[in-house]
Amino acid sequence: MLGLILGVVVILLGVKAFTENGIPLTKEKNLTGTTAKVIGVICILLGILFILDGVLATFSIMNLLRRGG
């Protein structure tokens, strides 16, 4: 379950990189432009990986419980 939540948060951060404001680095500075877009793509892919890992772990636990073990 934690992987699913973390995946969604990381994907939302990656999507924010494609906005005009970019990704916040500090209170005064944001990361924008091509660098932000590259990091955004990496965040989106990492988020998808977290979600897939969470789904596979959940199905594995459900399969163990169904078998009685």
C-alpha cells in the first residue's frame, strides 16, 4: 500500500515539472526548463515503478492468504 501512495506522490511531483513554475528547490528558487522536464520524466517513471511494485506485492500477499499460508 505504501508503494502505491509513494508512487502517486512521485508522479505528481514529476507532472509538476512540466508546469510554468517547475519543481520547487527552495522557498525562493524553482527548477524550470529542460532540467526540470528531464527530472520530471525520471520522477514519472520512478512513480510507475513504485506503483507496479506495490501492486505486485499486494497481489502476492493476497495469493498467500488465499492459499491459506
